[in-house]
Amino acid sequence: MKLSYKARRRWSLVILLVGLPVYIVVAISLVNTLDRPNAALELAIYAVLGFLWILPFKFVFVGIGQADPDDEDSGR
């Protein structure tokens, strides 16, 4: 199912404003369960988790910063 440009913009806002803070809390809770690993391992875990959150939502964010391709007035 392909989402329209406007739907992708709306979903990207929901993901960034609601989903990302929830994911951050979950990631911090996950690292806290490891009983404070050394700093290098903790940094590596946060880097990997910081990259992994975007993979399922990549299709939503592609082209959001561009003008609406369906809008006829965007060519001005």
C-alpha cells in the first residue's frame, strides 16, 4: 500500500513527536537493565539503537522535505 505525500507527512510527524520519545524511553530502560556496562559498550548500544529505529520507517520519511509532487502550484 502506497501512502500519499500528505499522509506520509502526517505519519512522519506522529512518528517523530510520539514514537521517537517512546522509543528513547524504551532504549534507556533497556540499557539500564544491563547494570551500567562500560562507557564504550554503552555508547555502542546507543549508536546501534539510534540507527535501528529509522529502518522500519524509512519509506515514510523519503521525500518529505521536498515539495508536494501532486501539487500543481509547487512548480512556481
